[in-house]
Amino acid sequence: MKNTAITYMDSPLGAIKIVGDANAIKMVVFVDEIGEENEGIIPLVVRKCKKQLHEYFVGQRKQFNIPVAPEGTDFQQQVWQNLQDIPFGVTSTYAKQAIKLGDIKKIRAVGTANGKNPIAIIIPCHRVIGSDGSLTGYAGGLDKKAWLLKHEKSMPGMAQTSLF
């Protein structure tokens, strides 16, 4: 990833690594610890990402408006694009996501693509649950997925019903 900037932030879920360039965010992932940041200037889009994630965690943001450019296959790109259509505080299922792509038989491939989503939270793969309402699969860990879902449900203006 040439000409990219790396920054880190602390969150209620631990350290987050943000990677991007002057045009878009390439990666937002949970990491074990805060690492070394690039020396020099961090592009505006990367600084905005960090600010918007902070606002999300403190309950002041429900939508992100920063450009994202995750790297993946055409199918992964389709899955990740569809994830961005899931409204804040709402869950979908892997089956619904597969049907949206035109074939229920793609359910496992959808799950695999979700697991490879390189831009956590902003591309909200945490909003996809099992058809039976169970929390299944999350690259950051199921504890983080549960936290994110509860966090979104607890934000002002959200119905106080169970997500799952």
C-alpha cells in the first residue's frame, strides 16, 4: 500500500488501526496494541476517519461519510457494498445478504466475505447475524460484535428492543 498513512486510536473495544491515503480509507481493524504511526502528515481523510470513529463510540455519530476503498475480489466488493445498506441499529442475516446478491446458495460465500471485510464498523459487517438470531462470526471477536450491536441500540433515538 504505497503512499498510505497508518494511525491508531484507542476505543472502548481496544486499539484500532486505521490505514488510508489522501483519497480513501483502506483498512480499519482491531489490533492488540497501538503501534507506531507514520511520520509526517496524516491525510485529511484518515484524520476524519479517526474523528468519526471517536464520535461513533461516544454516541454522537450514526453514519460515516468518509470514502472507503477496501481491497478485495469483485464478489467481496459486492458483499461489502451491500453491508453499507444495512441501517444503523438494524441487523440482517447472512441469508438475506445472499438473497440480495441473487442466490441463497451464496450464503457461505457471503459469510466468508464478511469475515474478510478490512474496514470494520464503517462497513458494518457486525450487523449481520445468523438466521436464528445468533451472533455468528466476527473477525474482531463475538464479544466485540455483541458490544457494537448493543452500543448502536442504546444510542439516542433508537428503539429499546432487542437486536437478537
